[in-house]
Amino acid sequence: MAMKKLIILSFFAMPFFAKAQFTISNSSTTSLLELREGTFPLELQRVIKETDTCYVLEFRDQQYTTSVNMSTLRFGNLQQLRYFMQALAVLKKGNTGDIAKFKDYTVKRVDVKKDGIWYTLICGEGETTNFQQSEADKMVATIKTL
């Protein structure tokens, strides 16, 4: 009888001593600015995971026109995102062919006679996207508010 009580009691006490088999993770992704939809989307997002916040520029790699290859440029914190903003602001005042180089990506300004100013973003593994000055201006304005 004492053994039965001990076994039954151990079943009730077990949850208090056992470790949970899962953990609850607080994470969220928020769209800060959707510049383009459709064939070649371009979106700036904030990703919060636990206590860390990073920022991501998500785009379709324009090297691949027959398949969809979505890529992301990750900014580890707000300061890195602001460096990107500063690069866009400096390139706006520059000339065609000017390049802002960073560890994980480069941004190049290209002036097109009919279309105005364009930027080419090339990430570390060659992922590429293009965006116009108006889109760069919207990114700068959004980043300034953070």
C-alpha cells in the first residue's frame, strides 16, 4: 500500500521536476515599408526575437528572371540600418558610378537618362536588386523615424 502511494505521488510531483519539452518564443516580423509588390518585391521589415531586434530588406534576386529567388539583407541592429540610410543620402548627392561599400553589401548609383537615378544593391553572395531614387527616399524617411 505504501508503494502504491509513493508511485501515485510521484506521478503528481513529476511535472514540477521535469523540464518542459518545448519553449515559447516571442518573435514577430513587422513590415516597416513595402516599396514594391508583384514580380520584384522590395520590403523593409523589423524582426524581433526574444530581446533582439534586427532589420531586414527583403527582395527578389534580379539575377534570376526565370525563377523566384527571394533574398534578404540583414542589418543586425538599428545602427547598421542607419549606416545604410547614410549611404543612400551620400549617394543621392554624388555622381553616377559612385559606390558605398560595406562588409556584407555594396550600393552603387547609376544615372539613367530617361529614368533618373537608380541604385544597384549587391549582397555578399551576389544577390542583386535595383531601386529608384524615389524608393531610396522612402527608405531614408522611414529609417529616420526609427
